[in-house]
Amino acid sequence: MRRRRPLALACAALAAFAACGGGREGRGGASSPNARAAPASAEVVPALRPDRAAFPAPRGRTLRQLAATVAAGPQLALATSVHEPGRARVAFGLIAPDNRFLYAPTAIYVARGPDAPARGPFLAPADSLEVRPAFRSRTSNAVEGELKAVYRARVPLPRPGRWLLLAVSAQDGRLVGATAPLAVRDQPRIPDVGDPAPRVATPTAADVGGDLAAIDTREPPSDMHRASLADVLGRRPVALLFATPALCRSRVCGPVADIGAQLQAAYGDRVEFIHVEVYVDNDVAKGLRPQLAAYGLTTEPWLFAIDADGRVAARLEGAFGVGEYRAAVERALAGAGR
């Protein structure tokens, strides 16, 4: 048996997910029969349904001791930066030593520090970012070697402060791992599930005389600019997406906008899909649009699923795939913000 190299407890400072975060988005109901997703790539399929039995129980061990039982392999790139006390959504990617994205059955463990007791495993199934060809834009990451799925888990983080994550993947008959620090902070300014969604005007196609490129950097622009949020809030469910496909500091704004376009085709008769760009005049130097300030946002992308009563039914920040996006829309339809 080859001797395993111990896994170092160190931060993976990676640029693959450079400005993302998460919230308490909740779970969705049954999906629309018209919301047919693109089949996940063969390389992603093993990561979709991890089995808890594949991962070791902590049995009182510290995170450092647990990490020493697995081999060093990928690097962990967090796709979330807004983590509030409670059972938080943590999304991330795994990057192999050859800089390819790694897709394998994965779970994560958490502790207050390397020598604190580890908790877990918390299963982290992958969520596909892939859409059907009709909805794949030129600003998506549909080129060879780009991100095809993101891992996500619900992790108990009861107190503010610094925490440490250990991601463990079952790859090629062995367990490999990676670590990253995670900060937990109260975020009182960002609307959460159950809160009233701020009523703000959002740019529409009519506002720009049909010049959608002025309010949408997706290529081609999406059709998510028919109505202003101010006009539909409290009248019908809304899927409000803040994203800038061409200017995003992460790799995920293009893919999530494509997912929105695909889901709009399935749910658009019942839910108003609205996309708001991040920067004034689509110019980074001009700063954030006022709509982001109204929602207390400093990162992108964000999705707020809002029910017909005008309350937030689900929220997601950073990388999220077809499954989580669809579940958020279903929450808005169900009135889960009440």
C-alpha cells in the first residue's frame, strides 16, 4: 500500500470563485414537468448522489486528526462568502492538481479550528450548471474544461467567528481531501427568507427602447426584462437575479443567467423572471447599481425567489445549479416566504 501524504490544514486561496456567498434558501417542492434539465455530463454523474457510508465518522477526532486519515489531493474553492449563524448553505468547487475541476462523491466536515472536534460528514451533492443547447449563451462557461457543477451542503454553524472546513471526496478507490477557512457573520442588511422584499424599480426593455445590451451583458441578452420589480412585487411570484454575465469576477454569472433563461421557458407563465445587471451602465468603474444597494449586496450573483405576497421565499448567492435554482422558484410558487 502506498503511504498517504497527510493533508495539510491550509487555506486554498483560489480565484475560481472570486466573489460569492450564500443564505438560508430552503427546500423546493416537485418540479414542473416542463422544467426538463440537460443531462449532466458523464464526469459529473458520480458526484450527484454521495453515500454517507463512504465517509468516516469523526468519533471524537479533531479536524486535524481526521484530515490525517485522507490523502492530499484537490484544492477547495469556496463559492460562498456570506455565511450567517445557523444551518448555512456552503457551496464550493474542487480543483485537482492539474487544475481541472474534480467531480466525485463528496462530503464536508466542520470545526472551530484544526484541533477542535470535527462534525460531519455533511453530504455535498453536486448541482449541475449545464443547460440545454437552446439556452446556452456565448457568455456561459460551456467551453472544454470549465465549471460544470458546484457542490453544496447545509452545515450547522451556530456561532459567528472563524470556522474550518474539510472536504473529503471518494476518488479512484481512495479518500482525498482539502481544507478552507470560513467566516460566519451576521448579515442584517440582506433580506432573508420570510422578510419583505425591497420594492425597487428595475430596468426594463421599454426603459431602453429595446436596446437590451444596455441592461444585459449576456450574449445574447435574456428575455428577463419585461417588467419592473416595482410593478409586480406582491402581485405574482418573482425570480429576481442579480448577475453580470460578461463582467462577473467569478465564473458563474453566465451559467446562472442561462439557467434562469431555461427555467423561464418552463415557469414564465406563473413566475416573473427579472435579471438586473450589477454595475451602473455596465461599467465596473461606475460602481454598483442602486438596486444592489437596496438589497444590501456587495457580491454577485444573487437570486431572490419572492412569493406572491412579496416576501423572500428563497435566496441563493454565488454558484448555484439547476436544482437549487428550480427549488427556489418552486418555493416562490408555494408561498414559502410566509
